[in-house]
Amino acid sequence: MDNILSLLALSPPGWGGTLLAGLWASMQIAFGAFGLGLVIGVAGAYGKIYGGPVLRDCLAVYTTTVRALPELILILLLYFGLTDLVNQLMLAMGYERVQISGVLAGVLVLGVVQGAYATEVLRGAIEAVPPGQVEAARAMGMSPVMVARRITLPTMLGLAVPGLSNLWLIATKDTALLAIVGFAELTLATRQAANTTKAFFTFFLAAGAIYLVISILSTLLFARLERWARRGDPPRLTGG
């Protein structure tokens, strides 16, 4: 037991500080990717519902492709493809190549993946809003932006929260896939600690416990958010 505690100590020769640094990097990417995915998802959902045929077809290709390919392949493709594309554009404009930070690249890569799933989650939630409410708002003279702000978005939030909760949990776990490209997040930090000390069981068990705690806290938080979003809903009938 003393040996385990010494291995997980925050200061050297313990590796606890390294694990926490990796966790912080993972959370930065997860928050950024989830936020970017929400922005893409809202735009994509409205584009699929209210956009023209060309826009709807482009969005269908985007969501279908991202959801069909394994996420590891997408991460490798986007991680190296996006950084190369940015540098090619910089060179074409007469600038030097830039070094994109691992956090920014991770946010962009996972954000694109999150956006495809968020598009479908939010599209389904928007289409589930009772059309009578939207028609009544329009009859009162509300603009499309006001209808979205006062009717559609507040109503669909309660319907979308369960799906968004799953996307957030996926985002936290997908950060582990960035270890394959050498980004120093929690999984890579855990592997480095395990390889150095040969205490594989101890460190991977500790990493699993960290992910479990994050999942439990996130589930409780989203459950509370869902209750808040549904506070105006009529009580559900239960069979007796």
C-alpha cells in the first residue's frame, strides 16, 4: 500500500502530478471539442431542417461520413490533414509554416467529430418541438430569430440534454485516442508512468478510476440540467 501511495504521489518520484497534468489537458480538449461540436450542431441542425437542397445534401454527407468512419481513423486523418491544410494555406499566402498547438488541434479534430453527432441530436430535438407552439409564435408576429430564442431552443433543450450528455461522455473518452498522435493527455501520461515504473495495473487502474469519477459527476450534472430544462413540462402520467 505504501508503495502504491508513493507511486501516485504528486511530487517526484511519484507520478500523480503527471497524471493530473494529463487530466487537465484532456479536460481542456473535451470542453473545447464539446463546445465547438455544439456550435456546429446547432448550425447543422438548422441547416438540415431549413436549408436549401444543396446545403442539406452537404450536411448529410458530413454527418454520414463522420458517423460511418471509425473515430481513430478520423482523428488521424483530421489531425494531420488539418494541420497540413493550415500550413499549406499559410505558405500560399506568403507566410511561414506555423506550429499548431496540440490542444488546438485536438479541439478542432474532436470538435468536427462531435459536430456530426450533435447535428443529429439537435435536429431530432428541434423537430420534436410541437409545431403548434411555433405557429402560434409566428401568428403573434415573432421574427424567426425570436421564435428560435423564445420557443424552439428552450423547448428542445430538455429533449436534447440526454443525447448531449452522451456526447460529452464520448468527448471525455475520445481524448484518449489523441495519445496515438503523441499528445500528452491522461492516457499517454498513464502509459509513460506505467512503462517507467512497470506498475501497469496501478496506473491504469488509477486512470480508469479518474475517468469513472468524471463520468459519475457529469451524469449527475446533466441529470440536474435536464430537470431544470424540463421544469415547465407537464407531469408525466404513470401507469397503475
